[in-house]
Amino acid sequence: MLGLLAVLVVIFFTAVTGLSRAYQAQRQSLGSRWFSRGVVDLQARRFDSAITEFRSALLYSRDNYAYQLNLAEALIGLKRTGEASSYLVNLWDRQPEDGLVNLELARIAVQKGQTEQALRYYHNAIYAAWSTDQEDRRRDARLELIDFLLSTNTRAQAQAELIALEENLGDDPTQQERVGDLFLRTQDYEHALGAYRLSLKAERDNGAALAGAGLAAFQLGRYPQAQRYLQTAIAENAGNALIAERLKTTELVLAMDPFRRQISVAQRHKIVVEAFDTAGKRLQACSAARGAALPTATQTSLGNSWAKMKPRMTEGELRRDPDLVEAGMDLVFEIERETSATCGNPVGADEALLLIAKLHEAS
Amino acid sequence: MRSSYFAQDDKLSKKEDSLNLQNNSLAGVGVENGSSVAVKTANGRSPKAMLQSVFREDRFFLVLSVFIGVFSGLAVVCFRFAIGWCRLYLLGSGVVLSRSRLLLAPTLAGLVIAALVIHFFPRTRGSGVNQTKAALFIYNGHIPVRTAIGKFITAALAIGSGQSLGPEDPSLQIGATLASVLGRQMRLSRDRMRLIAPVGAAAGLAAAFNAPISAVLFVIEEVIGRWTAGILGSVVLSAVSSVVVMRWFLGSESLFRIPVVQLQKPSELIAYSVLGVVGGVASVMFSMGIATLRPRCKALPLWTQYFQPALAGLLIGIIAMLGAPQIMGAGYEAMDEAMHGRFTWQFLALLAGLKIVATLLSFVSGTPGGMFAPTLFVGAMLGAAVGGAEHALLPHLNVSPGTYALVGMGVLFAGFLRAPMTSVFMVLEVSGNYSIIVPVIVANTFAYVISRGLQPIAIFDLLTRQDGLELPSMEEQREEGVLHVEDAMRPVNVPVLDGQETVDAALAEAETSAADNLLVRLNPDGWGCVTRLELRALAAEEQGGSSLSSLASSSLASDSTSIGPIPVLHPDHPLEMALRYVDRWPVVPVVSRADFRQLEGVITERDVLERYREFGEG
């Protein structure tokens, strides 16, 4: 009797196997058909239709990785991140090394303000496996991470990521320019200038790179270099107000710096006298702007010093007493620092004097 | 041939049991140590007897259970294919269904189902759980093969066309029917035949659910109603083998993608308690809907039964057309989506309500199909809705709707189907995550207690009574009080003699006592009982100088005396055990488990009967 049962089991098993093959083949075919339609709609950014089609495909193969991933992407396209997230988390459980899944999860975490999660997923994406263009995808993921870090004012971490990125960047001028921009945002002007220069090596007339290099050089206090870059940049893009303003300031700095080389003694004395007058006006304007508020003790003291030194601050007196140049410019720098602290950032000649003060303070 | 073989074997087995009982009775331990006697009797047999012993019916039953599991698994796989094809050809292949199909498919299928049920398969109405219980308790395990065929066809058509019913209970009934057919072909004894339907039921349910533990528990909890070693092995074997077959063909993926289970803060248990309360109330509404509507639909003229499933299908189609197609069919895809945050909590709550309505319509119309999947659907939607509402009220809590949906499934299982143990293990087995156990137990307890309080009769008992049957209520059995010996015993009110005493001394003491019976503490251990008349008879036979112990051990006493040894009871023994002895011995000693010589009390037949009478009077 048991033998007969065993034979029956074999017969029924065989029959059900045939039935199962037909059933599964049909389901696979239906799933593939719906999936293909969904991919077309996803590429055409018809997210609603794509979602319906991917859901239909999932009816026939609920655990299919590609179906779920595409559905998640379509859901993200419609900003239904909560739902997309659940699919992505499931996929992540199955393949935690998938780059795209990690990147999408990182983006969702950014939207939700979950910084730690975002960083974890971004790092996973950077070191994850990508099906195509692995290096490019990893680099893009890192760039996106840096953007995110800068948006959260985590400059030190962003700078570290940028340095890591720079090492694997190659000679692509566009990428170098982008990295330069990011270094500029992290206030790492040295690396920024380096990246722009690499970009300019390949594209000498790249206006954006020239502007970036000019701005980086300006921030580094390398005004002659900044002037060269900014002049070329403004020639490429005359309408850029920021570059024009920076160029103007650069030129003022270069013109108003009495300590620069290759100028005559007479010219230096003239610059010092003009700078002294400019600083005095700035001090008066600042005190007046404070209105009823009493001037600070430092301002009063600076005013007294300025008034005391003013009669001696002539070109003739400077010729007789060369030490007065140093003393006069020290007072000018002190006035500019004090007034910028109490009355806000200066513009024009005062800004130039402040920058010169910083330049010489550093040196 | 087979029949006579098993009959002979049955006799042998009964003889062994008899010896076993006698031996244990004398040792005063009831039937607790039976195996040693069985080994002794087997050792003395011939090789033929040994061979017969190896292929005894209980062992054959285990082998047969595996075959039952395999056949049930194959049947359930085919059933799933049939539902899939019906769904595909009746409703279409996509998730967005055309309006005409939404209305026509369930309506027209309803007409066909009604005709099939009325004319060909009248026993296929309903879910199938009660029919399996009826086979166990009324029909000696007999279920006609036509039932399985009918259930297969009509349930596949119903579920595939969008009626709000599930495939699990029909699978259970198909498995039970196959088991019954196999049992009949094998000419099993009546005892085994009775048990074979639950074995098949477990196999069918396990394959449908892809959850063998839950299936075994459900069958034990709701169909058989008691744990016995004899049946447990068979049920487990059949369930496991059916699941293996099912996974062979359909893969091991669970019914839905399991979300990441999170219980972040213990304070979330409050929210789970709320879910338990909501689930309990929903369960009561669901049960009361069936209790009210089903008899009324059955009472309608016969001709209306041709149209009831069609009308239910039409109304379900209209609900689907108005924006809730998720309620059609078993609804596992919608449960999956709810677990993964697709719907707003308001829509989830609406879906739960609409599913209750749709399932009521399908079920009370007599359409064959199961209640498991709709129960899980309602639970998942309610759970996710409560989770979503909590997130809306307390946005800082990172609530996972999937976890709430999973817990919600258990809640409705506990509240509506009243299977509390299965409900907990079902969620654990489906989720594969033990960190969910605390929320599940908390929520299920609330749901079960509320449901039990507001709806005293469990749904399966309700359906049984509506069908005019009187099957044992598993819930009542579970909650039934058990009387123990200590509830009936009385303080020692008879003289207790020492075994060293002589008959003359004992008679002297007996003559001064009002009691007719005396207990004797025998040496080195054990107890005996003797009456005053027996002592007088012994003295008349010139045995007055003999000690009571020597008379008990050497059986020198005449035929009219029976000094001992007699069985003893312990206070924690069930009272029914006392019934085995009190009719043979006028007084039975109740002794301490720590010291058999220490008397805790005595019990007589009258004590037992009086206690039962008091218990019966409430």
C-alpha cells in the first residue's frame, strides 16, 4: 500500500511540475511585460503610469529586485519618499552593497533631515558596487555627499571628502572646476586654486575656472595673481557683478598698498597720506553713524591719535622722518579694524585698506 | 487483511495498556510511567510479533502523515495556481482593473458558484474549519471526496473573481478531505480515522500559510482542542512535509515582504494597547455582523440562494469601483503595501471597515472561501492605521507602520478567530523577529479579553450552532475549570493502623471506632484498607496474632479479606483519576508527594460524586 502511495506521489509530483512550469512561465512573461512598460514610462518621467506598471509587474514576482528598485525610483520621482524608503530598505536588507539603493536611501535621509543615516548611506554608496561606470558613480556619490556636508556647515568633513576625491579625480577640467568650487565653499582656498589651475591647464579660457581661481587667489591675499585671473575672467564674462566688484577691490588693494615693491619713495609717501585721510574720514563717519551712542574708548583714543598725528602727516614730513610711514600706516590699519568691528564691513578704499592690513598682519 | 491485522494489534495494545494501568495503579502513580511495561511485553515476542510491532498502526499512521502532507501540499499548490488563473482571466493582469470587469467578474462568478454549490457541492459552503471539526467529532473522520473537489473549484472561482475571502480555510478543508480519503483507503481503525482529518487540515493550512508552526498550533488549538503526543507527531509531520512541497514549487517567500520591525521605546506599548482595544472592538463588530446576517440570509427563500453570491459580488465590485479595489480577493498585495507605508492612516482605517463589510457580504451569502486572509487584512489595515495616527499625533516618534500592521494581524486573529496562542506564534513565524513578541502579546491580550467580554461565543462555535451542530467548544474547553482530588478529599476521619499491629489489636481498636473501614500503613511502604468485618473474620480464622503487614504481603488472608496494598492519590491529581479507584475501595488515602506515609486526607466515592454535583450546579 505504501508502495502504491509512493508511485502516486511520483505521478502527481510530475504532473504538478508540468503545471507549475506553465504557470511560472506565464507569470514571468506577464511580469516582464509590465516591467518593460514601466521602464519606458519611468524614462519618460511619467511616474504615475510607471508606478502602476511596476506594481503590476510585482504581482507576478513580488521579490524581484529590479521591479522593486524601479518602483522605488518612480515613487521618488513623485516625491512619495516614505513609500519608496520602505522598498529601498527591503532591498538594502537583501543587498547592502548596492550603490544605487544606498544613494537613494541617502537622498531620502537628507530630505528627512536624518544626518547620521544620510552620511552612512552616502559612504556606503561611495564604497558600494555599481553595475556600470563604477568610478564615475562613486565620484558622483562623493560629490553629492560633499554638497550635503556643505549645506549642513560641516566644512571640515566636507574638506576631508574633497581631498579624498581630488586624489582620484583625474584630469577632467569640468570635474576639477567643480571640485575647485567646492573647495572654495569649504574655504580651502589653496586646494581650490590648485583645482582651478588644473582645470585651466586643459581649458585656458574657461571663464568659470578663471573666476574661481581669481576669487581663490583674492582670498589667499595673492592680489597680483588674483588681478590676472579676474581680468581674464571679466573679459570672458563682462556681466558678472561679483567678479567685477572683486577685481575693483583687488586693483584698489594693489594701488593703495604703500609697502609693495617697485614704487618710488615719493609715490609711497603720497599713498600713505591718502590712506591716512581715508582712515580719518572712516573714523568720523563711523562715529557719526553711531549717533547718540557714545564712541568707544578705543575710537576716542584712535581719534585723538589721528588728530595728533594729522599735522605731521604730509609728504615733506614723511621724507624727513621715514619712521612716520610705519607709524602712520599702523594707525590706519588700527582704525580700519576698529571701525569694521563697530560699524560693519567697509567698502571701496576702506575695504582695500583693511585687506592690506590683514595682508601685512599675516606677513 | 489490513483491517484484521490492525484489529489484532489493537487488542495487543489494549492488553498492554491494561497491564500498564494495573501496574501503575498499584504503584500509586496513575498512568505516568507506562513505557517500561510496554518494553517488557515486547521483549518476549516472536520475530513476527516484533515485525508487527514495528509496523503497528500508530507508526504506520506517522508514515501516512507524511504522504498526507505531500498530497495536501500538491493540492494546495494546484489550488494557488487555480486562484491565480481565475484572477488573471476574470479580473485582468494588472493592478488597475477595468470597471466592467470589476462589476461583472464577481457577479457572474457568483451566479456560477451558487449553482455549483446548490446542485453539486452543498458541503462546500463556508470556511471549512467547522466541517473538519465535524468530521472529527461526528462523522468518524469521514469527509466525502466531492467536498475537496467542490471546495477547490468554487473557492478558486470565488477568490479569483474578487470575492472578499481567503484561500487558507479551503486549503485546510482540502487537506482534511484528502487525509480522510487516504485513511479510508488504508482502512484505518476508527480511532485513527477520527484523527486523520486534523492531520490533513494542518497540512493544508501549513501549505496555504507557508507557516507550519502556526498551522500545527491552530489545528491543536481550534480543531482537536487538546495536546496529545499521539496526534502531535502526525500533525507536525504532515504540516512540515506539505510546506516542503509547497516551497518546492512556489518558493519560500512569505505571503508579504516583512518590514523592518522596530520597537524603539517601551512607551510604544501604550499605542499597541490602543491597537488591541481597537482590534477587539473591530473583532466584535465583525462577529456580530456574521451572527446577525448569516441566519437571515439562510432563512431567505431557496431561490434567493442562487443570487446571494452574485449580489455580494456586485456590491463588492461597486466598492472596488468607487476606489477601494484592495478589498477584493485575499488582499495580500494590499497588506504588503500597507506594511510599507503606501496608504494614509485615514485610508487604511477606511479599508479595514470596507473589508469587514465585503467579507460579511461574501461569507453570509454562502460563497465558499476562508476567513483567515480577510481577518489578517483587517488587522493589518487597522494596525497600520493606528501606527499612522500615532505618527500624525506624535511626529517625533519614528513609528514603523509595518510593525503595527504585523501586530494588527495578530490582534484580529486573537480577537476574531479567538486563537490566542496561534495569533502570537503566527506573527512571530511570519515576521521571523522575536523582538515583536512583547507588543504582540500586549495587543492580543487586550483584543482577546474585549472580544471575549463583548461576544461570549467564539466565531467558530457560533457558526457551528447556526448550522445546527453541537461540536465541542475549544474555547470553553480551554477555560473549563478542572477539579482536583484536593477539592473533594476530606480530613482523615477513619482510624489509621500501623502495619506492625496484630489483627487482635486492630480489631480491638476497630470495635471502639464508629467507622467501618480502617486504613493500614503497611511496612516498608504502601497503604492498605480493612473493614471491621474482615478483622473479625481473620480473628475467627485464628489469625489474631499475625501482623497486618504480613497478611497484606503474603496474601494469607482469606478470600473475603483485602488488606492491601491499595492505590493512593495525591492532592493535585485530577479528580477523574479518583473515579478509577473509589468504586473498588471504600476509602482511598490521599498522601503527600514528598512522603508517601504522610496522610493528607481520604476520599470516597460519595465525596467524588458530591463534588461533581456541586460543580455541575455551578
